[in-house]
Amino acid sequence: MYLKMETNVKILLLCGGRFAFKALQLLAFEKFLYAVAIGKGSNTITDALENECANNQIKFNHFPNKAKMKEMKDWINEIKPDYIFSISFPFLIPEDVLAYGTEKFINFHPGPLPQYRGVMPIFEVLKNQEKQTAICAHFMNSSFDEGNIIFNDPININETETYGSLTVKLSNRIAQVALNMANMLQYANSIPSIIQDEELAYYYEKPTLSDTYINWKRMDADEIVALIHACNPWNGGADTTFLGQPAKIIDAKIINKPHQNIFPGTIVAIVDESEIHITTANNQHISVTILQTQEGIQTVKQLHTKLNLMNLAFN
């Protein structure tokens, strides 16, 4: 008796760089990866990815700008993938490309939808002190993050989570989520397609200085520490002003020690020359160990040898 071997669905993965590499590796290992295209990225990453694809007989293309995107339609029609996955791809897919097939384009968004639409949901969930985030698999349409939801895969956020640590956690998890999605497409009789609830939807623009700046007069200790974590390392820390010059705070934690009627942002203690305690708007302290000034990244001890930090203030 002759049994026909089942072939895996052929997946083209559109990616934006290292965040997608774990998913690339896992999809390739499980024989789902058929082609790869990268958006704008460094030449080093692009060249390495192209060489790896060539060595493994995986089709490759590079779309570094919107002008080059005009060639995507012809390329997809030429290679004929079964499905197109997108992980951190930087450009909106044109409608004439999406016309390749209804429900063939699936994006993996590193934040829960529809509540966290936008380019940097990792920053936003940390800044907003969420206890949980998600990877959302959703069909793609002509607008960012608005296609029908397939599923949200929840992920817990630790109290000490930073932008960097959460990015690594999501990159590792998105690989398994993408593989789960590939298996659904391979074996499931139907795929969920849930219309997003627009009453819950919010689109976050890319953060600006006003989003990353510490407002000492108004922000509580937990808000300040959450912002510092959300800015580490992509923004080099949360923005502030120290001795009249721009500065950034890279690492901090809350100290359960109240103060009374001291102006928020004032240094009130130096502990073992390794940390400074700064007052906040809700009469609490935060402990800071690492800062960045115009002279570079410095520990409290390094700063303390140059300055008498006591009673100096951030603003």
C-alpha cells in the first residue's frame, strides 16, 4: 500500500530583525519555513540572514524601504507561499499585496489587541504597570494592528521586568506561538477570526520625550520606577534634568520610607556611596544606582566622588 507523505504548509516570514530570529530558527527546524524577507535593518544582520537562507535553500528577499516594497507583490506571486507570517516587519503591507489571498497574512503583535495597538507595546505595557501582556496572532489588513484576532497568548510581567528583559521573553515565546500557528494551519479544520472590539481599542504612537520624561512634581514612586524600567535599555533610561543638564536614570526601585514636605526630586540620602534616595510626589523614596549624564553612564559612587550629591535635586 502506498502512503502519500504529507508536506508542510509553506510559510514566508516577513521580519524586522533579531526579535524574529528565534521564530525563524524554530519554523526552519520544523520544516515550515519556505522563504524569508527582512525590512530595514543593519547590513550585518541582513547579510547574515541571507547567507543562512542560502545555506538552507530558503528563498530570501530584502525590502529596506517603501520604494522596494513595490516589488513584493511580484515576488510573492512568483514563489507562491501558502501563508505569510509577519514578526516586527516595519512597513504596512500594501493592499495589492494583501490581495494575494484572504486570511493568508498573519501578524504576531507583541502586545494584547485591541488595547495595545502601535509600534512599541512593550514600552507601553511596562509604563502602564500592567501585570500581564500577550502575543496576539491576527490576520492582517490595510491598517496596522486592526485585523481579526486569531488568539491572544498571555504572558506574565515580573515586577522587575525591563524593556530589555521583556523583549527577550517575548522573542522566545513568539517562536513557540508562531509554530503553534503553523500547526493550526496545517491540521485545524478552521481558524478563529474574531473582529476587534473598537470600544477597547487604543493606538499608541511611537514614544517621544514627553512620554519618557520623569515629572517629579506629579508622578508617584511606582510610576517613576515603571517608566525607568520601560526605558531600559532602548532609550538609555528615563529622561530627567540634573544640575541643569539632560540626564537619564537607568535603574531604580521603590524604598518604603516616607518623607514629609520635601520637594519631589530631591536627594535625601546616600547609602554606602552606591545608591541615592530621591523623593517623589507621593511622599515616598526611590533608590537609584545607575545614571547617565553628559559624561556617560555612571554609578552613584562615581558621581559622588565628583559632586556632593546630598540635597541636590532632579527636575
